Amino acid sequence: MATILDGKALAKKIKSELKEEVEFLKKKVGRAPGLAVVLIGDDPASEIYVRNKEKTCEEIGINSFGVKKPTDITQDELEKIIDDLNCREDIDGILVQLPLPKHFDAQRIINLILPEKDVDGFHPVNMGKAVLGLFDEGLMPCTPYGVIKIFDAYGVELEGKNAVMVGHSNIVGKPLANMMLNLDATVSICHVYTKDLKSFVKEADILCVATGVPRLIKEDMIKEGAVVVDIGISRVNSKIVGDVDFDKVKGKVSAITPVPGGVGPMTIAMLMYNTVKAFKQREGIF
Ligand code: GUN
């Protein structure tokens, strides 16, 4: 029987520890950590994600500052908003919900966020630290770091294993592949242009999938006893499904994350973790 890697339960534990820590820090410093959540436009999925982030801040005792602007604001106007948030003493973390409407240069916006306030871990300085394995020093991208925390919690060893990352996005695939490399796995990165995906996936002791293609990974592609982490989330006929054909694959693997309730809740928990970390670093508390 496969172990179900219960990200939801682990996220709950992390959030409850953070809540206690925030109570302590508030007394020590005289203020709570502050997170600015910037949402441009009215994309319904983004609105749900942002609401969840704000709700979780409230649960933990972090002050959230919602900055909501219509789709038609300009690049210059958004850059001015970021500049102002960078300067605010009461704001420790800045998150710009992605994707931005098409007329924005998103990378330019990310590059403008002060690295010490970049709680998404998307700034090139923090990405660089993820590549170098400086997990403690920088702010690590939330979803990949959440996956690493799942490995830690369940005692999944990476050293010497064949790890396969399917998906090469800036926010998941690239940083997670590098983090697994820093844990001494032998890492292959596959993506939409990979020829013969199955031949790579078949070799994976550890398989992470972040493509957004529902049930892309089938039972016959998987190595017996593999550990499978599914980072995809799609809606198919009003059912939420991942990138892995969970029902069939679970009989063949040693451990697997469910969708929902696997990696998703860990992303928000790690965002809260990064916000508290940014607060402590800015206040000189280590
Ligand atoms: N859109 C999808 N995932 C993310 C995320 O982790 N952070 C931000 N800011 N936007 C996203």
C-alpha cells in the first residue's frame, strides 16, 4: 500500500507552529509581520488564490494588505506600487499574484521587488540562492520548498536517487530540480519538448510533475515503488485532478501526494513561513 503524502496535515502543523511564533514575535518586536498581496485584474482563479492567502494570514496573525487594481493600470503605475511597498517599514513581504495581464512585463516587476521582501522567492537573487543550495539564507520559492518539506517529513532520501522533474517552469520545475540536485539526487528535467517522456519517467525513483496537463502520467510509465509528487491541478468535468492518474498509479508506487490535499496546501504554508522569515531577517532576529 502506498503511503499518502499528506500535505494538508503537514501544512496545518507548520501553520500552527507559525501562529505560536508570530504571537511571540509580536510581543518581542511590537508589531506583526506584514504581507502585501497585489492582485491586478479579475481572473477568478487568482481571486480565489489571493483570498486564501489573506485568510491564512489572518489565521496566523500576519497583517495582510490587499492591493487590488483593475486590468488597465499601466506598467509604470504597477512599478510605482512596488516601489512604495518596498519602502514601507510595516511590510515584510510583497507578493504579486501571477499571471499578470498580458500587457505587463512580469519579470521586470519581479526584479523590482526587494529580494528581502520577495516572499514568493521569484527574484533572481532568491532563485540564485535556491540554485546554490542556500536554503537558510534566501527566501526559497514556496511550492518547491513545500515539496522538500514533504520529503523531510516523510523521510524520503534524495541522495543518489534518480529524480525526474516533469515541467520546466520558472516557479516550480527549474527551482525544484535544482533543490533536488542540492540534495544529491541525479536529476533529469523533462518538458513539453522532451522526446519519449516515458523513457525518462520509467527511471524515476522520485518523480515530480508540474505540467498542468490532467492525468499526463499513467501507470505504465511509472517505476514500481517510486515516490510521486503531483504539483498539477486542473478541473475535469467539475472534478479536481492532478497531472498523475492517481487512482491507477497509487497501486504501483511507495508514496504519492493526492490532489487536492497534497502540495497545494504546502505552497500557502511556505508563503507564511517566508513572510515570518522575512520579518525576522528585517528585524535582525535569527
Ligand atoms: N500563480 C500561481 N502560483 C503562484 C505563486 O506561487 N505565487 C504567485 N505570486 N502567483 C502564482
